[in-house]
Amino acid sequence: MTAWLVILAIGLGSFAFRASMFVLLSDRELPAWTATPMTLVAPAAIAAFVASMVLTHEGRSRLPVAPELVAMAAGFVVVRRTGNVMHAIMVGLPVFWVASLVA
């Protein structure tokens, strides 16, 4: 076998394994006790991505710089007032860009 055939076989196997959950469980409803944890998955994932982008640089820990802190504060205020993460992104990015130009 060549390396490309091995990569293709692994990719297809991985896809089949992940797709099987949707195919086998798509007609079932999730139990009630999973409702609360499922609502916390998206905010936890976004927090993990943002923290890794803000608190690391080239694989090393670092403190956030002023434009990032200002944008995070603006996003925090917006998400607390509206409850919508998309609004926080729509406000936080322009605030970051302007703060980066000023700094």
C-alpha cells in the first residue's frame, strides 16, 4: 500500500465512524438530562478558542495587549446586554481593529 491509500483508508474510516452516530441516532430524541450540558457546549468552545488566541503567541504563554483587552471588554459588555454572541463578535472585531490602529 502506498501512503496515499493509507491516508484515504484512515480518512474514510474516521468519517464512517463519526457519521454513524448521526445515521444511527438521528431518529431518536436526546434525554432531558442532556439539555443543559448541550447548551453550554458552544460558549465553552468559543471561550477555549478565544483564550488560546489571546493568551498564547507562537506556542508560548503571554499577557494580552491593550487592543485585545479593549475588544474583550467591549464584547463582554455586548454579550451581557444582548445575550447574543454574534453581536459581541460584530462589535468586538471593529473595536479591536480601531484599537490596534490607535495603539
